[in-house]
Amino acid sequence: MGRIAVIGAGMGAMATAARLAVAGHRVVVYERAETYGGAVRRFERDGFAFDTGPGLLPLPAVYRDLFVKTGKQPLEECVELVQVDPSSRHLFADGTEVSLPNASRAGVVTALDEALGSGAGDRWGDFLVRAREAWDRTRRPLLEEPLWPNWSVLADSEPYPSVPHKKLLRTRRATTLAEVAAWELRDPRLTAVLESQALAYGLDPRVTPASAAVLPYMEHAFGTWYVRGGIRELARAVYERCVARKVEFHFGASVERIVEKDGRAAGVELTDGTVADADFVVAGVAPGMLDRLVAGTAIRGDGEVAAQRGAPSRLTVLLALRGGRPEGVAHRTVVHAAEREEELGRLFGEHPGLPAAPTVTVSRPDDTALVPDPEHEAVTLTVTVPSGLKVSESDVDRVLGVAERALPGLRDRLLWHEVRTPADIAEATGADGGAVPAPALAAADGRLLYPSNGTRVPGLFAAGGWAHPGGGLAHAGMSGALVAGLIVEGPEFRGSQ
């Protein structure tokens, strides 16, 4: 039985800890905050409760597998999963709208045809077929296996089978998500649907590779899920599974440095001077923090991909509303920006800031656990913003103005609101500027690949959204499976079969 020190209690780190404990290791988690979950937090006030991180769960199979592999109680006995239907409602700048059924290609095709005109559904359906091919080509190397030693193969190849397009007497294929939208979808509203998937992960569709088509495909194929009581309940369940497997947690315990001995990781030193010996160290922290913990050591191998720096962040506005949630409203409504170029320029340009009317995602869970009584409603507004953005009152007012398109009479119903900024995310996760990592993607010269879970320091591994396979609840959970496999089985581990 080995001794494992885990730095951080985020979702990827806890997934690693539970799997290693089941394998017979003694696992101790050191978390600088006073609670678990990393970015998966909850805010409560006056009987209202809100998720301040992710609000929906993609690919629940990742956590089903975690619970199957770590105990007798399956995931569904620990949390209540609810499939959200419709998957999303979209409000466009021209006044049209569409609600997309959950995990139903035929239903989505019909809904798009009825809302946007004949042919729109077929174009989206054909796009999903091509996106599935990209998913089939990249699922294992980008989600279920450790990063290939010859990762440059993933960086150089574009798995999305784009349709040939004649432009300036030349036949070209789409290489970016924006080109896929312009050449294959050919409708600004379908473009908005596709690009909103990228924006939700902080990706600029103008330069994001066409392989990002896997993001809407994942949602379409595996459905959109809500955890009753909020996603924080998933973090609670994972934490309790760790405790049941005898994982030891120390909260308010900040790690000062990773101790090395004979050229390998040998434990951690806390800020109070305490040294805890370990046979392996797992770091579930942002890249800048990992660099500081191993001062003077090149953590990554020569030529290895670097973790994303300067990734966008999130602005979240929590609304406590008088009046109950109306029957039949969508759980998630995306209010699309009218000025696409202005929004992208403010998000990813040289002068970052909040657009005049940004894309706003409105979350309205049908969940009595989140409100003091049925005569009130808890609503969350989410906007992708530049990392490090200092949010002003006028910024929040603009977000509220956009949200009124989905919530008529919002200001008259508003009891109070609470704002969570990039600075709050930075405090919770340690990521510079509150940056939020996206899932790993192929192509684009490797810009959207993440460093491998192993490092140049023997015995030191990286888990969580800033290591392979990247950000998001599902990918963070998979990082736990990969790190546990590498420690238990050694470098020959090749992922689940």
C-alpha cells in the first residue's frame, strides 16, 4: 500500500483520490479552502440556493463509472439525475426562437425546420453526422487514454470531415468552427447555436478548430442532465464516496511546496512547516500554482504541449425572484448577442471587456430544493467574459437587460441579486484571473491540448481541468481515472477498454 498526497479537492482530484483508495493506497487530500469541489460551489441566502460553477452535467457515464468502480452504491442512489428537456431554448437577435429536444436528432431536425425554415434542420442533422465521426476518431485519445507520447499526431490532424467548399475558384474545407458554420450551416441563427457551444467553454469560434464539433455532438448524443439540488450535490456525493473509502481530508491546509528526494516527488510541505511524506503526489491545481510548488524544476517535458494560458472566465449573476417558476419554461435559455463580431472582439481582442449586449445563458431549474417556497424562483445568469475582468455595476445591469428577453418583468420580480466574478473563481480555484479550462481538442497545432497527467518529476502527477484531457465536469472526472491508472498500473496503462 502506497502513500498518496493529493493537492486540492476539486472534482478531478477527488475522483483520483477515490479510485486510488479503492486500489489499496492511503490517500490524504490537502485543500487550501475550507470545503471541497473546487469551482463547484454553492451560494445560499434567505432560503435560496445556487450553483456558482457548472449547472448541468454532460456525459454522466463518467461519474457512473467512478461510483461503480469505487463502491456498491451506484451514482443514481447517491444523487438524483434528471434529463433536461428541452435541452435548450435559443432566442435570436431577429426575434425568432427555437427549443431543441434533448438527445433526439429527429426532434431537433423538426424543431429547427419549424422555427427557422425548411432545410435548417437537415443542415444541422447532417452536421451532427459529421460531428459524430470526429467524436469517434478522438474519443479515446482525447478522453479515455493518457496523452499519447506522439501527441503531435493529434495536433496536426483535423478529425472533422468537413464538406468541400468552393471559394475563389479553389476547393477548400472548413478548418475552424466559424467556417463550418458559414459554409455548411449557412444560417446566422444556426451559426449562433453552434458558436454558443464554443463560447460556453471560452473558445473563440473564429480560430477554434472544426474538431470542436464534438462539443455539441456530446450534448446531443448523451443528453443534458441536471442533478437535483444542484451540481454541488454531485461534489458532495464524490466527497462522501472518498470519505467512505477512507480518504483523509485536511481543509484549510495550504501546500507550500512539493518535497523531492532522490530526484522524485516524496511528499508535500504545508505553509505551517509540516512535512507529509508520500510515495506519489497528485496535483489538482492550476498550472501557475503547480509551477510555484516545484520551483526551479521543468515540470513538462521538452516540446510537450503547454496548458492554456489566459483562457476566458465567467461572470455569474444569481437572481432571487418573487413569484414561482412558470409551468413549462425551459431549464436553459440562451439569449444570443446581436453583434457577433463586437462580442468576439471584446472577448478575445486586444481590448477585452464586456460586450454591449453579450450572449447570456439563463438557467431556471425546476427544483424546490433551491427556493424557500413555491412562490419564489432561483435563476442563474452566466456570461463568458475575459479572465481578470473587473466587473462594474453597469456590466451587471447590461446582463440583466439582456436576460429580460428570456425573463419578462425580471426587474419587477427581483428581490436581490448576487454577483460572482472572475476574481471569485480565482479565489476558489487558484487559476490566474479566474480562467476556466475548456476540454481538449485535436488539430490547431496542439493549442487546445493539455499537458499529460505525468510530469518530468517521477512520482508527480497532474489531475483536473488543467491537465489532460482538459476542463469540464466529465473531462475532470476522466483525469481521475487516468491518473489512478498510471499510478496503479504504471506507464504502460492505456486507459479503460
